[in-house]
Amino acid sequence: MSTVDAGFADVLSVPTQFSITPSGSLSVAAFLHLALPTALETDPSATTRFIFSRKSPMLQLPAGFVSQSVPPLQTASSLRNRASGTLQDGIQSVIHPSFPNDPLPLWVLSYWVSMSYALENQCDWRASYDWVLARLNVIPADGPELGIVDEVLDVLESLPWDTPLKGFGGLTDLRTTELRSLLVSSPIHGHILDSMIAIVVQCMQASNDEDLQSVSVEPLNFANILHLSDKRWKNYKTDRTFCCLRTIGSSLCEGTLQRVLFPINIDNVHWAVIAVNTIYQSISYADSLGWSWPTEDIDAIHHWLGYHGFARFNKATALQHGEQLDSFSCGIAAINTIKHALFRHPLFTNNQAFSLRMGEFLDLAYDHLELSDPDDNSNNSAYSDSADVEIEETQPSPPTPLTCPPKNKTKLDLRATDADLNTGLFKFFPKVSCDEHLTLAWKPSAQELRDQEQGRHWKKFDMFEKAAAKQREDVDAVRINWKGPLLWPTIETAALRVGYGMSPVAIKHELKQMDPTRFCGISAQVIGRWIDNSGMRPAWHGNVLAHAQRGNLPLITATPPGILSNYPDVMKTIIEDLRALRMVGVALDTIRCRGIIIARLTVSCPEIFETAAKDSSHFRCTESWVKKFVAHTLKWSFHRATHAAQKTPSNADQLCLDQFYRLTLTIRDCAIFHASFYVNIDQTNIVYQPANTTTYEDTSSKQVAVIGQEEKRAFTVVVGISASGNALPFQVIYCGKTAHSLPMKTTPQFKDTQDLGFKLCFSNTDTYWSMFQLMCDYVGDILVPYWTRQKELVGAPDDQECILQLDVWSVHKSIQFCTWLDQQYPWIKYRFVPGGCTGIAQPCDVESLSLLKKDEAAPWLINGYHAINKPDVVKQAFFQCKAGTAFNLSFESMTSHEALHALVETPQADKEAELPFAHAADVKLDASDVAMDAVLQHIALGESSVPDGYSADGLGNLLVDNESESYE
């Protein structure tokens, strides 16, 4: 160290009497209870009035210096860094605004840094501690999260508030204070995510699952290397930076590795996961917010794989992930996605977000505590007084007379021989042995002596009773429900009579004295298993009290179906799906419930349909099984609807505002500069003659027939409008499978429809709705030609990106249609209207289609098109779609300065998640419960005879009866 550096270190070294900042090894709980002598300066202007001075510092600090507020950490650190040149400039002191006439020594800069660091961390740790306590007010008393909260509070009693993190956190140079981000509602940074990745890798290495040997989970650096410049990639085979990628790529090529999973960061605001699978030659992307695929990351992966001889991989959706409903859980959801893919952990849900955060905190904290030395009490705080300046074995000289040169302390050896006990300090203390000391230190009370004597008595009595029991003849054991409502109150009374110690032997004999008949069979061992002795005083176990509160009654309902007993998480998900659909008003009958259950089972556990029961039957999720499942598990029964369900969600205003942010973000990022490049489309059915359930008829008529009662006579019109005020040509879809279903070409209006660019199509199905192929035809025949003309008019390039706004109809959100759009027209950015909000957030529904539906004469289409093809009318439709109180979906509003400013403050703009069962495969199952042959046999043999494998209900209906779908 140079002379200047040594002098600088001496000047900034804090004297011993002012080294009062708390040690970093102090536990978080103790740190929060510590009353620091000062506080942070809250006046922003005061922090700018600290100045350096050439005056000599005061020999004695002014009164009240310690209790005076200190500048924030950023200001204090800046002042200390500026002091590096003070020795050369002759600066000797610093002026505090509260003491303008008292120059302070420069070491106060180090004091301010360490104290402000402690104060800010104490404030942050207190916020995290309050966050944990707040969870106690919102979680159920018997919920699993309660145990996690208790564990976190226990760990905070031991975890140092600011020391270098050991174990997995040590791999990323984390400190314990950085774990606070897991105990607040805020995003986590990359170091925390890498530490959690390290835990996953360690679990993989400790697992005996051979499949995990062919999987590699990589940290964030893997994705960072993928995005290095082309200049660096030219040296891929020799550059040391790519060593990890070369090793993994070679393993993938050789087959020793088959999958690679790693997290990625999107726009520095969001975490997601990518999986590369060489078996299926696919790349999967899992995003808890449902954002679009990151094109740059996918291209970088293809670039890397190309160096190892792989062709371009396909996009796949095999990587399952949870749905995030907040703006800060993406990191936790990303780790959960990896754990689900590797260890089949339950998928992330919004209800589990907080418990998963605390679980990750516990993993890192426990690992640190296991590797920490409990006797290590050194101050390892990042800004401790001793850590402010690096000193190499030099003793700092005091800058002012306030400090004294350090002296060697005299060591006192308190160890002494028997000969020394009468000399020195020992002659002032009584001399007693260890046993005498313990006897004098603890004298049991009279009650404790009686309890001890009674305990010895009952112990001898219990030994005698056990000896007598051995001589009795063996009898069949009788199980007694001790926690039932008739017996448990007596047990609690006996425990109260026994007193504080809750001796199982004493409780047993007290019970036999109170009621010898009913409690003749109870034993001290059974009672002992009910008592929890881990706390300060004995108490009943929580689960024992819970059983007693419920009455501990035996099940009176049928057990869950045996076929799902091995899949509790799947059954829970099915129940949540069904309840969620009912909560939004979806009508669920047996057929719909069966479809939902089959879709979920096919995605989560397809092997369930291949498993054979004891009678060789296979599970087919029949309607009779679905009825029993719904009745026994959900306690549901059929009801007739009494009122219409609410279609617009309660948080519609927020959903509309989120849609506005997503559209504005797309316009900004894709440089969409003209309103014609934003189009909204919708479908509406035009009814020829509405069906009616009443009519005039002869008074004496018993049967009344009505034409059209069995079906609705209608056709579908697909309408598109652009934000520039244009109405796109219609696509008209008629029910039928040939061109004969279309209007005749000889009609007067047919030529006008062709001149306007209308596309008249037949559905090729038994319905008149637009399906996948017809949607593709609309995009290729109407939408793309319109955008091509607009690009030519405004001079935009051919690959100018455009926005297609759709509603959340199943065909629009299907994987098939979205994949087709991505492959055929990657420059089309499709965005979806929030579900249930089309009446207020979709321009076509707000204005255009309402005008179209008013005109249903013979020239319906032509008159309707002219009614809406007015720039003022179309623009008004976008304007009426409000987003909050200040914005709407007009192009002018989405490109305004206010919108872009609001977008910067709202980085969590996202697009909707996919539909729940978009990935479910088709299952070829018999749609009928009972085979036709069984029905014919039942009829031929008489209703009193039931075919083998079936049973009959109270109404004589045949039901499937096999072990694979049994509830008994």
C-alpha cells in the first residue's frame, strides 16, 4: 500500500468509540429490535449542503452528533468517494448543515455510510417482516401456508441480516440482505434466480431418476452468451466464453443430453423459460404472462444448434406452466415451470405465489445456516465500520485527539488450581461443588414434590398393570374413537386436572377415576402421542385438536374414485376448472363436464386410459362415472337456470386498460405509424326468421307445430374495420356443403357484392359458423390484400408489422390458427379482446355490428356495408372503446404522448393466456356409456335381467358397473 493510500485509510478509519453500527452477523429478528441512535435524513435539500473544508476538524465532536440524522446511503457513499482526492487538495474536514460552524473529521463519512446502510436495511427488513406477518391475516388457519410462515419467522430468528451468503447463494456472491426480495411483493433479480437454479441442479444430481441424467438446467449466463455479437460467434470453436455451449452442444449431438432448460429475461422486466428437446427436434417456450414467442432468443438458439449440425427445430407447446395474475411473480413461476418439468411439482397458481416465494427463501436460508459457523460473530456487513476501507496490516492513527492509540490489553487467565482458590478474587466468593450449587440453585416447590411422588406411584402402578395384562388371554382389538364428541371433552378435563406437566400416565389414571367404564381401554402411550412437547410447555398437537373439532367422525360418503386416487393434483385441478367455469356462469351438463375431465386427464396423465383394473376393465370416463364424480366430489346436482350470469367481469375496467397498454406497446415496438395497420374483426349471425315458442292457434288444439322451432335459420357475416376509418369487404358464410347453399348468381344484388369485394362461402359443415379454414380464407383473401394496398399507398415496406385484433373465440385462440398465422404471415401481430368485454372493448361490437344488425332486408349485405363504411362511424367505434378514464382505442389515443408516458410506468403489459385446454389431444372414446348390444340384450331378456358388467338404477336405467370406474 502506498503512503497516500495508507494516509487516506487512516483518515477515514472510524474511532473505536464511534464504531456503533450493528454487526452484520446479528440475526434479523434481533436487528429489527435494535434501537439505532439516529435516523435517516428525510429532507432532500439537506443532503446537498454537505461541503468539504480546509479547516482543521474540531478536537471534540459537537453535542448531539450521534443522534443527528445521517444522509442517505447514496449521498454518504458519494461524499466518501469524493474524499479520495482530499489529501492532495488540502481538505481536512467536512461541514454538516446542522453544525455549520463545527468542521467534522473526515472519518464521519465512513460512519455515515455504515450507519445509513444499517438504517436503510433495517427499514427494508422490517417491511419484509411485516409482509410475512400480513400473510397470517389472509391465509386460513388450517392452510399449508401457515406452516411455511412459521418456518420463515423461525429462520429470521437465526439468519444474519447482512453477511455473505453461503452455499448456493455463495455461487452468485449474494448477501443475506438480498434475500429480502423473496419476502416482498416485487420482482426478483438475476442473482436470486441463479441461486434457485443451483438448488434445482443439486436436486437433480441427488435424484435417482435416470431420466434426469439426460437433462441440463443452465443459469442465466447461458442465455447471455447466446446473444453475444456476430464477431464473437466467428470464434465459437476457440473462444473460451463459448466453452459451456460447446460442451452442451456436443452432448446433444452425441445423445448423452436430450433436453436443455434455461431461463431468459425479456426486456429486463420479465422472466420466462425455454426448453430445447433434441428427441422431438423442438423448442418450447413457457411464459406465465402468455407473451408472444421471443423471436431473437429462438433465432439465437437455432444459430447455436446449427454449429452442431442440427436443422431448424419446430416450435412446441409441451412445456407446461402456470398462469401469473400479478406483475411480480414471473421469476417464481419460471422456477416452478422448471421444477414441474423435472420433478412434476404442482404448477404455479396465483393462490400459491406467496408460499412458493417463501419456500425458495427457506431453501437458500437453510443452506446458509447449515454451512455457517454458529460461533462466528464477526462483523461481515458490506458497509461495516471496519469494512469501509481496505487496510493491509496497518494500525490507523487517530485523526483527532478524540481517539487514543491502541494499547495491548492485559489478558486475565481465570483458570486456577485448588491452591489458588483462597487467593486473589476467589477469596471473595463462596466455594461450593457443582452438585451443591445445583442443589442450592433449584429447590422444587411442594406441588412439584407431590407431582414427582405421584408420578413415581403411577409409574409403579402402570408396571404392575402391564405385567397383569400379559397374563390375560389374547382378545380381538377394539378401535375406539377417543377424539369423538362424547369422549374428548372428558379427556381435556382430565388434562386440566393433571396440570401443567400433562403427564400421560397421570391423565390416563385421572380418566379411569372419572369414568372407569368408558376409559378402561385407554393407554398412556396413546395419550403421549397426542401431546406436543416441543414448545415451552406441553400442549395437544394441532392435528389432534383439529380432529376433535371435526368430531373425528368416520366418512359417511363414498371414497374418491379409485382411478384418480393416485392423481390427487389432477383431481384438484379438474375440480378447480369446473368451479371456475361455473363462477363465470358457464352452463355445465354431463357432456361438458365429461369433455373437460377428458381434456385434463389427456394432458396430465394420459396413461390413465390404458391402466387395467382388477376385472380387466379400462377407464373411459363414462357419463355415469362423471355423474357420480360431480355428485360426490363437488356436491353438485342439476338445477334449472333462474337468471342470466354476469357476462362482463367485475374487473372489466382494468382488463380494458391492460388491453390498451398491450396494443400501445405493440404499436411502439413494431413502429406501426399508420392507423390502417390496426384492424379489428368480428363475426355476427344474421337471422332470417327468429324462432318463436308461441303462436295463435285454434283454442281446442292440443299439439301446436312451429316452423323453425328445431333450428335457427341464419348465416354468418365476418366484419372487419380499421382504425383509419375503412370497412373491409365482408365474408359471408352459409350453412351447407356445396355451392348450392350460396345465393344465386342471377340475383340483382349478386354483382354488387362482387364489386364490393365480398366473399360468399359455404361452411362445408352442418353449421354456419366460421371455422379454421374459413378464417384462413378471410385473412388471405380480404385482410392481407387490404393491408398490401395500404402499404403501397403510404410507402411502407412489405414486411411492415400490423395488428389484428380478435375476440377470444376458440377458433381465434386455437393453436392451429395462431400457428398458421405465425408461419404464413409473421408480420401480423394478433391481439385478443379480454374475455367478456367485447361489448365495451371491441370496436366492431361497440358500433359497427350494431348498425349492421339493424338492416335485414333483401339487400342486407350491401345496405349494411354502406351503413358502416363511413370513416366517421368507424373511427367513432374505436373512440367509444374506453380504456380507463383518459384513453380509448383510437389510433390517436394509443400514439399520444400521454399513452407512451403511461406505458413506461406500466411495464407489465401483457397478452391473455391461452385457453385452458388448447393443448389437449383428441381422445378416441366411445361417446355412449352403454353398448348397443347390452341394450338389446336387456330388452330381450326383460328389464328384470341386467347384463354382466352393468347395473340398474332406481328408474331401471343401465349404468356401467366395473372396478375401474367404481366409487365404492
